[in-house]
Amino acid sequence: MNLALVQKGIGLALVLSGAVLLALKITSIPETKESWDAWASPNSGTFLFIGALAAELLFLAARFFLGYVHLKSKHLGPWGFYPLIVFVALSGLSGIILGVASLAIRIWQGQGYAAKT
């Protein structure tokens, strides 16, 4: 099995899934805003919505950046790679699957922290 091809496939899956999630999030913004306003106390729903939106954007940015790292075969240090994996995994079930696959690729390449010790 060609490791570079698998790595590019995971990178492409991360970028495409990020694009699909971004499109879905953009189309559901009005409904989500109404939901937050109905759920929260008066005048605090907007701030909760902005906080949730910022978290979602962070998770999507992590997904796109990890996909870019895989597509370009870049190497990140452990302090950059592992938090990125956590943010991708927090973005949902597909993020967990792609994060575990990214972690497996990293360890398979011998670039993981456990492989160096």
C-alpha cells in the first residue's frame, strides 16, 4: 500500500468533508440563530450563538488545515499536530474517524511521539 497515496486520500477527505460541513453550516445559520434565541434567556442568545459559531469555525479551520498538511505531505511538530487532531475529532463523528486515520498515518510513518521514544 502506498503511504503517500493514503495520506493524500485522507487529506482530500478532510478538505471535502470540511467544505460540505461549511456549506451545511452556512445554510442552517438562520434556523440555528432562532433556536439559540428561543433556548436562551432574553438578550443572551446572541452571545451564545456567536460563541458556538466561533467554536464551529475553529473546528472547521482545523479540519481544513489538517487536510492541507496531509495533501502537501508537510510535517508538524507534536505541539501542532496533536491539538489539531483533537480539534478535528471534536468536530463530529467523521472528524473522529479522520483524526484517528491521521494519527495512524503519523505513527505508521514513524513520526509519532511514541515511535521516537
